[in-house]
Amino acid sequence: MVKISPKSNFLKDFFNLRFFFWLHFNMAFLALQRFFRRGKTKFTEK
């Protein structure tokens, strides 16, 4: 069996958290872009 040291485990959790936050940040950023694009089209229509 391979022994997993607490250090490597912590690093794995840290990278998983970073990926999780990065994913959510990208999703929020895309939603904001879509929202602003919709707002721009509304302004140009007026």
C-alpha cells in the first residue's frame, strides 16, 4: 500500500479547492458577460 503523507493530502485538497473556486469564478464571469451583452443589445434597440 502507498502511504499518503498529510502534506501531499493537504496539497491535493488545496488544489481541489482552487479548481472548485476557479470553476465557480468562471461560471459567474460568463453569467456577467451574458448579462452585460443582453443589456447592451437592449440599449442599442432603444
